[in-house]
Amino acid sequence: MATVEKVASNSVPIDRIQYNDQGLVPAIVQDYLDGTVLMMAWMNAESLKKTLDSGETWFWSRSRQEFWHKGATSGHQQKVKSIRYDCDSDALLVTVEQIGDIACHTGARSCFHQVEGGPAAPPADTLSQVFNVICDRRDHPDAASYTCKLLAGGDNSILKKVGEECAEVIMAFKDDDRDDIAGEVADLFYHTMVGLAAHHVDIKDVYRKLQSRRG
């Protein structure tokens, strides 16, 4: 899959994209932090150029036969981080910073929230999925839940476990056991995320810090 970072439009291979008979190419829009697929829309060569020139997503409306600037009326713009095209050059993957964390016209974060049995949060990376479960336990306590017991114990309970897991991670590294290292780091991630949830710090804030340190 080729990558096109945001650059001047005259250096982007717009003409290499394989548009369909209507001159359109499907564009999948994905959150750059946690990988959530936010929406799918259509672009043509001109809307792709507008996207590259402005750094925000522009699409072509098949029903209205006109360009539309995502978020122009709602305020939920999409700041483009990168654009990739697939091996056949006939589909685009646009990673974005979603302003307001809402991409769907229904008010949902993602257009892909429909599943059998009713709406649900779209899948994201594994840490984000686990963090969402932890937050749900925080907001809807269940006495039988280990996570809820940790949260009920406050910082004393949570930080004790974080400290224990740090020590166990160190020992796993010293023992050089790959499976043990993975298991102990997973435990440390989990207990650290319980601390984040207790202090109402979103895991995406951590991702933003990491992204900012990439240079």
C-alpha cells in the first residue's frame, strides 16, 4: 500500500488513481490515533486535490452532484494526517484527526456503528477496546467485577497494583521469557488503564502525547 503524506498537490500522483466510470474513487476515513474506521465517501480528482491543498477532507456527493467539505456546517472537520492508496490504486485510505470526535451525520462517532441487535461502538485498537470496557465498569459498577473492585479502592488499590506489575515486568525481562514478558506487560497496561479511567484521562490523550513525540 503506497503512502501519500500531505504535500503540495502537484507532487501527488492524483492521475495515477484508478477512478471508476463516474470518475470516482472510494475513500475510507480512519482515526489516526486508534484506527477506528469513521466513514466512507467518494472522491474525484478535484476533491482529492482540494483535500491535499487544504489539509481537510473534501468529497463528491453523488446525490447532489457537488463537492462537500466535511464538517463545514457541523464543525466536525477532518484534519488529514496521511492518504494511502491500495495496490490497485482504486481505493483511498485517509487517516484524520476527527474534530469533535463525531464523523456520522447521526451524531455517532463512526458511520459504522450498526450491528445485529442494535448500535454499538465501532472497533478500534485493542487497548482502546479494553479501555472502553474499563470505563463502562467505572460508569456502571458491578460488585462482581475485578475492575470495579479496583476502582472502588481508589488510588491506594490501583497504585499498589501498578507498582506490583512494574516489578513483575522487570523480573520478566530479566528472565528473558517472551511469553511471560508479554503477559506481564499486558497486566501493566491493564492496571495503568484502570488508573487512567479513575482519573478520567482518555487513552487517546496518551496516544496524542506519543504522536507529538514522534517528531
